[in-house]
Amino acid sequence: MTRRLLAALAAVALAGGLAGCGLPGHRTTGDTLAGLPQPELPTSQGPGGALAAAPTSVVAEPLRGRTPGAVLRLNATQVCALDRKAKPVVPAALRTKVFAAYGLRYPNADHDLDALVPLSLGGASTAANLWPLATGTALHEKFQLDQKLRTLVCSDEISLQTAQHEEEDDWYQAWLTNVDPE
């Protein structure tokens, strides 16, 4: 799929209210990572009841119906006090469920579990915020963006809600805007 078509599909999903952004209707969850309720993932079934494979593109992006993003109820001060290298605690059953929703098996050498809104920016470790990100360049770019946005939030250059929205809306475009040296 072309980048323009993917953007159009994302716009349709956003118009349907599937993505949160820190504004009214934003998906939030409890104050801690442990014991959070795990929402059901919608599934798309193909012929014979098999899960439909995720569309492929040049840049790995989550399917909005499965991974709209979800954040904890934290403010910027609380987020900046978190360990920036902390990884969300995700039970194997939830990892397996998230991968299955994308038509993938877990464990998978070609994909790593990623939080659309990272823990370092107040992202929740729930199914609504987790997706299998292809390893390689996309994983590196996503990590760069997560770190850059956290730096901007913690230096009061952008709001926490703006950073979360950029991750949820189009993480790759946010990387191009905030990190890409060209």
C-alpha cells in the first residue's frame, strides 16, 4: 500500500473515534501497570475463520482497530520521574493474544512487542496499546521517537498529551518531524 492510502485509511479510522489523543474521548486506564484490565481485541476473520493477516507497508504501523493507543492517568511530572528504560510487564498470554490479532505467532523472531504510546510517556501495557512491531529499522526509529518525545516533554517543550497524540496518530510522521536528520 502506498503511504497516501495508509494515511487515508488511518483518517477513516480516526474519524470513527478509534484513536485516543489526550483530548475528550481519549483512552485512559488506571494509575498503575499491575492489575490493569485487559480489553478484548477485535478480530478480523478471513476465509475459513482464520485471522486476516495485517496489511504490509514500507513502514510498520499498528492497525487502528486493534491498537488505538491507551495511556495511564499520569501527568508530565509523574511521567518524567519514571525510569525511561522501563519495559511494560506483559504476561505471555496477552503477548500471544496481541500477536494473534495481527495474524502472527508468538514468539516471533521478526517482530517485537511494542507499546504504541511507550511506558516512558505514560502508555498502558494493555492490548489497546500493544502491537507487534517488525524488528530492524522501524524498531530503531520508533525507539528514537519515544526518547525524543520524552526529552521534549520533560524539558517542557511540548505537553505530555501532544507527545501521546503524536505517537497514536502517526508515529512514523512524528519521527520524520521530530527526529529524522534530513
